[in-house]
Amino acid sequence: MRPSPPPVKRGRTGGVQGIAFPWTPRGAGSVPRGLPALCSRASVVAVSTRDDRPEGRETPSSDRTRTLPEKPGGKVRLKLWVLSGPAAGRSHPLPVGEYRLGKSADCDIVLEDGTVSRYHLKLEVREDRVVATDLGSYNGSFCQGLRFSELEVQPGAVLRLGETQLKVMPEDTRERSLLLSPRGHFGTLVGQSRRMREVFTFLERMAPGDSDVLIQGETGTGKELCAEGLHHESPRAKKPFVVVDLAGIAPSLIESELFGHVKGAFTGAHADRAGAFERAHGGTVFLDEVGELPLEMQPRLLRVLERRQVKRVGANDYLALDVRVVAATHVDLEAAVRAEKFRRDLFHRLAVLRVALPPLRERPEDIPMLIDTVLERLGKPPSTLSDQTRALLLQYPWPGNVRELRNVVDRVVNLGEESLPDIDPGVPGRASLRAGVLDLARPFKEAKEQLVEGFERDYLKSLLKRCEGRFNRAAREADIDRVYLRKLMRKHGLELSDGKPVADEDDAG
């Protein structure tokens, strides 16, 4: 049995230098209220009072140091997981040794968080324990809400450095799997692969809070669905969810769209108009493709994020906001920061919490579930697609991700499996014609005409179905002259005597 710890000692400044509480509740001291349940033995070491700290730095009243319980154990391989902050989702193996954490490039583990000091924390990984030591950081190091100077960390403890949360965990996959979400969806975002369940685990933790979130992923991975899920599973679910597609707005209109304007602010401003942030008051604003935001507009967005105030174009006063900001991008914002195309301070402010959506090619086991989800949305049974078609879809790398898969399944449902091109799994983004469609025995000119006619007919049938037989809309969406479109429709028998375009009867089902 370990000897009893010494009694409380007072330092020359009046600060507590050492205090310990026995493991048994019948001891002379008891674990104070607020100490995490994870602690069965706690001892405070080298606690500084305000008098001990350098001038100009403030010390919260909660600046105390405690150690987490010591457990007997053998050699356990550990990992450090980043739960939140700009590096959220990353992990670092922790073999025995010492590691410096901070935002300096020469740290062993670099945390690109503006609220983290250059040299913030030292982790000493031993055979049977992990000891964390604050390196005199400005904002302090915390565990379970308690600020510490030195801490004995047990696997599972969460450390907070600035706005970055870290968790020391066993590397053993069996223990890690217990932390994965058991769900097969988050909102309308679907997946049962390990990659997606990891994403769902992070999203479940992010949803209840108010911190801003940055979603990164390739085009078509479901970033807007992810944002919707965060909103609908948050306390703000009954409040507005406002979407702003920054890539689809003319640069001259972005300021008005985001922040609003007053009457007469510029030519054409005939009335006051609330911007997206005002309309989302109490709820969530989703900034899609935030990487497209012009550089000159970024300081204004940064001010809104930091102060939660907005001023309409042409107005004099700021309006207070209660809004959560979720942003998304398909570009590498860190690379954009290095290229000076995106402000570093804005990046760190947006990426308080960050989640990366994996491309579909990295989670092919989700394809069957996604196919069935699309079929269910279309009101079709799983048997609509044959096993051969499903096998073909599993082989394709899907450069357009879930959006491309959804469109292909939609096309097959409407036009039949014969409309599905053969897919070359070795060439991403490229499809070859289904074997047998092209008659190679024909002369080149005839074979080409056959191919073009087949394409025209399939394209027009799909276009008319999508546009519900509306001629003008079909011409706009296809970017085809109306006279030429009508000529093509007559050529392929896609027009009734009354002039209304329709699809063939065999497409009705």
C-alpha cells in the first residue's frame, strides 16, 4: 500500500503547494465537489497563485493542479486523438518518450491553433503512465475543467489547450471501437463503414454545442447534409437553417447577401433587407464553399464570427446575433493560407471544430447502403437494380462521390439498366460504352450516327423527365436553342400532336 500523502503545505506566497485526498471516502479528506469522477486519488503539485505568475498574465480562480488516478498496468500502446480545433480528427501515436505540443513548427506535435502557445505542453509517456506538464502557456492547460501545471493522465482523459481538445487513448482497436457511433446515419448523411462511423462520432459530439464548425470534403461528399444534420440534432433545431452558396453569388452581391443592406445603400436597394446572418438568428447559418469568399470580404466575416455582431450595408449600428456558423469547402484552406489567398486568423476562427468527409472511393462498403437509400427515396424496391448492375457500381471509383452515384441510380431507374454505361474501374471519371451497344461490324460513319442518335434520344428523354415535360425549362437547362430542341424532339418522336413534349411510355415505371 502506498504511504499516506503529506498534509497540506503552504508556500511563501500563500499558495497551496501540495494537497492529497485518500482513495477511501472514510479518509480525513474527501474528493472535493466538482472533481471528475475519473479521479480516485488526487494530488495537487506546484499550484501557482496570482503572485507567482509573471506580470501581465491573469490567473483564473480555478487555477489548481490535480492528478488523475494511477492505475496498475503493463505496457499499453497509446495514441493522442485531436477531438476539436483546427487539427480535429487527427491522431498521433505515443510510444515511450517525451513530446512537446504547441503551434511552433519545431514541436513534436504541432497544433495550428491561435489560442495555443508556441510551446504549450509536454507529454512524458512512460511504461505505466503519462505525465502532462504545462510549459508556462498563456491560456493554460485544462483537464475536466480544471487548470493544471502538472498532471498524471489516464487513458480516456480529455485535455484542453486553448480551443483544442485532446484525448489520450489506448491504440488497441478493440477499445477504440467502443467509442465509434453505432449509427448508420447522421441526419440524411448515410454510411456504415468505419470511416463514416468515426465521422458520426465526431458530429454527435459537435452537435449540442455552439462552436463554429468547418466541414472539409470533395465535391459531392455531402457537406450540406452534414451541416443540416448538425443543425437538426442541436438545441437550435427549431430555429432557422440558412444556406449561403458563396460560389454561386456574384462577388459584388456577397456583402449584401451575408450582412444585409438598408434602403438606398446602393443603386437598386429599394428597401431594407436582412442578410443571411440576421435571418439565421437563433439558428444556424451554413456558408457553403467558404474558400471562394473574396479576400477583401474576409475581415468583415471575421468580425462577425468574433463579436457576433453584424452591420447592414449602409447602416450605422451593429445588431447582436445569436447564431452558429457552419462552413464548408472542397479546397485545402491550409494551402490557401500559405498562398495568402485566405486569412490565417479567419481559418482558425472557422475551424474551432473541424470534420473531414471521406470520398466515396475510400469507403466502397457504403455503396450498397447508399444505393438502397436512393431507391427508397425514389419509391423503388431494392430489387430494381440487378446484382450485375450493383457489382458494376461497386467497381467504379466515383470521382463525383455520392452525388454522382445518386444521379447514376436515378438515371437507371428512369431509363432502365440498358442506359447504364460500362464503367472502367481503372480510369477514374471515365466510362466506356456497354459491350454490344456499338456495332463494330458497321462502317465508321454508320456506327458514329448510331452512337450519336442513341445519345441524343437518351439525353432528351432524361431531360424531359427531369423538367416534367416543360419545354422552356428543358431548353434552359440543356442550354439548347428552342428551335433546335424542338427539331431534335420531332426527330426522336418525343412530341405529341398537341406540341407537348413527353417521354416514352416504357419510361413511366
